Amino acid sequence: MNPRHHPSADVLAAYAAGTHEPGFGLVVAAHLETCSECRARVRAFEAASGAALEDIPQTDVGADALAKVMARLDQPSAEAQPDTRPLLERLPLGPRKWVAPGVWVAAVETPHAPDNRVYLLSVAPGMPTARHEHSGAEFCTVLKGAFRDESGLYSAGDFAATDEDVDHQPVVIGDEECVCLFATEGRLKARGVLGRLAFAYADV
Ligand SMILES: [Zn+2]
């Protein structure tokens, strides 16, 4: 099933130009893995920016987009190697930290992007998450399971970008845990005691 929530044109254009912070580019790449529509849009942006110089070969950016971003994160000079394992197995994860019953977080190790906070968050079905606001931009791609918030239903492959104007309370939908890949540049401001506990992951 194709994702229903996509990055904006501005986000895709910045991705094509390589101007995102690497951690944010990683979250976009995770969406592109599942979304042929956005891969085509990125190709169009790349072609438009390079058309004046030469014909750009029509390559499929999706197949190796993630590997390229990962290479930028960890080994800037390394050749990107195609890797067909599921994304969850390819991410360089730190140890899982349980921050509340049914809720764990694991940092994605980004030694070359220390200012990006990149992490996986897994929330079990039926666990409420905290209503929270954002103090900076946040990108999110759902890797497994589904959640719903005031803006709709998000399942595997769906992308969400939020900024400090957003105040929302996601709820996990279905009977499996919801695992999301996040990049954030600011701290979350959770409301209430449970909120502060659940969102201790902001310190990963
Ligand atoms: Zn898309």
C-alpha cells in the first residue's frame, strides 16, 4: 500500500539538493524507500537542477537513497553499498532504553551529525503518548504499525513533519507496536507528569 502522508515539495527539493541535515535526510530517505511517487518527484527536482548542464541518467533514487544518506552520516567518503535488508536491521542503533511500560527508544548513531537527534521510538498498542509541543522542527517516518493524531492516520511509510506550532497527542492504532524513525532539532515539551516520563526519550 502506498503511503498517504508525504513530504512537502520544499522538503523533497531540499532532499534532492542535499541541503537537509543528514539526520533529517535519513528520515526522508526512509519514506522514499516505500514511495515511488516521491522518488519520481525527487528525480524531477534533480533533473531540473542539472538539466542545464547535461542530461541526467534516469536512475532510481529510491534503491540506494538510504545507503547514500547513511554513508553521509557515518562514513562521508565511503562508497554507498546497496543493502537489501529491512530498514530496521540497517540502522546503526544504540541500546534500547525503556522509558515507560511498552515504550522504548533507541538512538540512531550519527557521529558525523552530532546536532541531529535521530532515534527510533516504539510504542505498544494501547499505550497513551503524551500530548506535547515541539520546540523545533521534527521529521518522522513510520516504519512499523500505525498511529493516529489530530491530522489523520499514519501507517508504515507515512511521513510527518512538525514544527513548534504543532501541539498533538498521537495514539497507537492496531494490535502491533508502532515504530517510528524521528529526527528532531529541538526538545519536546510534554505536558503533565506522565508526559515528562514518556518523553524522557528526548534526551537520547
Ligand atoms: Zn511519498
